Amino acid sequence: MVSKRFIAKRLLLLVPVLFGVATVVFAILHLSPGDPALTIAGERASQAYVEQVRSNLGLDDPLWEQYVRFLRDTAALDFGQSYQVQRGTAVSSILVDRLPITIELAILGQIAGLLFGLPLGILSAVKKDTFTDHFTRIGALAGISVPIYWSGPLLILLFAQIFGILPTSGRISSSYFVDSTTGLILVDTLLEGNLAAFESAARHLLMPVVVLGVYSMAFISRMMRSSMLEVIRMDYMRTARAKGQGAKITVMKHGLRNAFIPVITIIGIQFGSLLGGSVLTETVFEINGIGTLLVSAIERSDYPVVQATVLVFAFMYTLVNLFVDITYSILDPRIEQ
């Protein structure tokens, strides 16, 4: 059982991390070239109107005043309104609509990576230096090496253009309308009991999930293999085998739990990477998640959207690390001490 003190300490550590991220984001955006007031007013707007827009946005205030106001509004979860992406719309509302899309992709990609990465890593360790081991390691290396911006178009060309069995983009066919209850398209279709819409959504998400899953699977399988090989060589594993316990029971009952501890770290890091990788994945497959929102906001110099999106990425990453720490203490209580 994890103590409340342990969780409280980890939560307190999130505060300086988020403060640092907020400071860096604010500094980078205000040091970068471009004038949001001119972007909003338009290239043909008069200088007087541009100055009025700048004054309304508070961009003519001293930098320290803008910084303090930014931190105060961020602490109150008030990210302001969008300048360009959805002009006049609260940034928090935009994030609420877009964030579940990215979370769904990351979760499905992580699940795919775990389902294939863990068994392949264990099998590769147990069958060390055999054909199975070499084949698995080569596959993992290929999965790490292939970039998303190449594998995504390749899958589209193969399964959408040549074979014509999967759709090229989007989350669901335009012929279906699904109420956004949770924002997760697969869950929402099941809640409505619309199996045809669920099938359409699953077919649309298959390729982006495979792209993310292969990348995750490669890292997880390599780490699982390395960790399992280290555990297999330990004395208590040899003692269990010497007492007549079967190899499979020894590995799954005694070895897996200890081998899984360092893998938890990779899983946490990978989930954060999947959130970041969603920028490329969503762009390739034209999925309107938080990744494409960030790209669009950067292109249009929409400061509030960029700041809020990066902060959301950082916050989710820190939450994943908190979950990893808690899982550590469950698997090995000595870590909490």
C-alpha cells in the first residue's frame, strides 16, 4: 500500500517542474520573431489599429508584468482566448475538445506496444542467442530506426492506395455522427451501441495506432529483454530451478515482477513520447488532436494556444512520471523508503 506522504511529496515536486516549463515557454515565445498584434489585425491594418490590438492584449506592458499575469492566469487555468486558430474561443474549451483525441491515440499506441513488446522481450531473453532472439532484436531495432513521418505515408500507400482496405485519414467515416460524451471515439460509439460506427472508427485508427505501437514496442521489447536477462542470472532464479520448478513458472512467477521494475520507466517515458509523436502522427493521418492544434497555433503565432498546449503536454508527462513512481513503490516497497 502506497503511503499518502509518498504521493504528497511526489505531487509537490510537480510544482517546480511545471513552473520551469511555464517560464521557458513564455520566454521562448516572447523572444521569437513575429507580432501577434499584427497577425490579428492583418497585414493591411493601420499602425493605429495594430497598436490598439496590442494594447487590448496587454502586449505593450512591461515583460515582467506580462510574465506575472501569465503565471497567475495559468495557475487559475485561464489560458485566455485564441488569436487565430479559433478566434474568440476560450483556449481551455479548444483543449477540452482536442485533448481526448490525442490521449486516445497515445493509450491505444501504448497498449499495442505493451501487448507485443513485453512477450517479445521475454521470449527473446529466454531464447537468448537463438534465431528467435536475433529476429526479435532486428525487428526492435528496425522499429526504433523507422521515423513516423516515413512509416505513416508508407502504410497509407500500402493499405489505403494499393490494397484499398483501410481509410487514409480521419477518425471515423463522415456518414456517422457520434455524440462526444467522453471524446474517445471508440468509447463513444460503444456507449451509443452503434457497432457499425465502432467498426468504422477502429478501421480509421488502426494505421496511426500501428505507427505509434511499433515505435513503443521496439523500446519496450529491448528493455524487457535486457532486464529479464539480468534477472534470470540471479541466484534465487537458479535456486528455484534447482528445486525442480518449471522454467515457465520460474520466469513468470519470480522473474517477471523484478524484471518489470526498470521497464516501468520506459513505459512512462514512451507514453510521453507518444504524446509528442502525436504531432507527426496526427499531421500525417489528418487527425485533429492536440498535435495538429499545436502545429497550427505555431504557424499562426497564436501565443495562448501554444502556451496552453505545451503546458498540457508537460502536465501529462509529469502525471505519468507520478504514476511510474507509485508503481515502483508497489512492485518494490523498498523504493518508498
